[in-house]
Amino acid sequence: MQFALTVPTVSDRIAQTIVKLLIEPVLDPVFHPDSYGYRPGKSAKQAVAVTRKRCWQYDWVVEFDIKAAFDQIDHALLMKAVRRHIKDDWILLYFERWLTAPFETADGTRLPRQRGTPQGGVVSPILMNLFMHYAFDCWMSRTYQQLPFARYADDAVVHCRSREQAEEVMRAIASRLDKCGLTMHPEKSKIVYCKDGNRTLAYPTVQFTFLGFTFRPREAMSRYNRLFTSFLPAASNDALKRMRQTVRSWRIHRRTPATLDDLAQQCNPTIQGWWNYYGAFYRTAMHAIFQYVDRKLERWARRKYKTLSRHKRCSAEWLRKMAVVYPRLFVHWRIAGAPVG
């Protein structure tokens, strides 16, 4: 039996927004400093930056993800946490109402919701943070106080000193989540060795992906201009694949009535957004998507101008000249310079 997605009404969204504005100043100071998801003044880039630094300091990482976390939150445990900090009866009443909002099947049958927070709910992220604060953050601080971690909603990494310690922590986290009604995702959770030029042990898993960045051994330049192997994050293959899919969806080659300036206005906001996030770490990984955009622009030029039709080399040279003449037209030209012909 399939269920329709629970979508809050406009009035519910307004009410939830008001409640969020009221409870956020109360709850946010309670949260752990290494909880980065859906919080004012916190960001995914901060979580990636602190994780990068700690990967240099600790040899092992436990990376875990919670299976269907928003759908599995135990209502009784969540409301226990809410009542600890929120005393307003009307807010508590609203929370209980939102949490138990029923599913409606295709035939109109309404079924009660017993677990989870409504998808698309304005307050769902802050409720997730509150639940995970007690289910994981506080427990971690008590049980493994010496081990740093970073968590973004239901995705987290824990840094360990040894493989034995990492294995112990992995088992302990799985047990803790199970007691709280959650399940560690078997495919997205693993132990990783932070291999680099100085850490050379043989271990099958030497990379993990966190918040769209893949951490793995990468070539880097030292302060003395010497190449060495470091353990660094860069845009993941999945992230780059999604970017390519977005570029394909623009169907640039079919927009022959458009000018190059028109195409720049269409592409630049999205490319700038990608650069602002993924360009924060190991920027050269973004060059592949820049080149992909340029190949699409070359194809557009071949369709638009008869003199370039069927001449890939000529269209590449034409685009390179445009980039030299108008170096600030496209965001990626400003960043990486003219495309290679």
C-alpha cells in the first residue's frame, strides 16, 4: 500500500513558522557546538572544514548515516525532549497535532501516524536536531568525551585514534541508535582510514563522503612548493554528476536564437552557487564541470553559426577567443580563465 506525501497546509506552515521563531532562541543554545544542520550561524561548509582539520589529527573516522531518520523518530521520546525545554501548553498541543497528522491513501483512507516528523514541515528540522541532541550528541559527550564529531542532521562523522577504537565506537553507536528507535544505514556507514603521505597502513576503505564532499588521499602542495599526499575533501562524484545533469537540462545547444550574454545570464547564478559551496575546498575538482559547460557552449556555437558547423576544433577556438575578449561574461571564466581550445 502506498501513501501520499504529507504536505502541510498553508495555515500549518504559517503556524509552524511562528512556533519555530519562538522556540529556536530557546533550543539552539542547548545544542552541541558540533551540530551543524539547520541552525542559525551554522553551515555545512563549517562542518566540512572542521572535519578536514580533524582528519589530519586523527587517523580513523567512523562515518554513519541513519536510515529514514525523519520517518523513524519516536514520538514519545521526542515529546519528552520537547517538554523538557518548552512549557507553553499551546505549543505542545500543536506539536502533538503536527506529529500525529494522518496519512491519506490513494483511496482517501486516513491512517494515523505513529512515528516520524511530517516531511516538508517547517519545524521538522529543529525537532530532528532536538531528538538527535539527546539520542546522539549528549550520549557521545558522556560516553566518548575525548572523541570529536561533527553532525549535520542525520549524517555524522566521529574521529578515532585507532582501528580498534573505531570498531568499538561503531558498535556502540549502532546500539545507541537502536535503543532510540533508529537504524544505522548499513550501506552508508563505515570505518575509514585517513591515509596520506605519512599514514601508510593497508586498509580497504580510505575515503568517505560527507555533505557532498568526498574525503580521500589527494595530491597537495606544501608551503615549500613540494607535492605531497594529504587527506582532503573535494566535490564528490555524485555531486559532479548532479551538476552535469543540471547543465544538460538547460539544453543550451537548442537555444540558437539566444546570444552568448543570454546564456551567461541563465547559467551564472547556478554556477556561482556551485562554486560558493564546492569551490570552498580543493577547487581544482570543479574544473571538470567548468569544462563540461564549455563543451555545451561549443556545441551551441556549432548549431548557431554555419561557419563553425561540424568543426569542433574551430568552435573550441571561437569560444576561447570569446573568453579572452569577455573574460567576465561567465562565472567559471572569471574563476578558471579562458577554456583550453
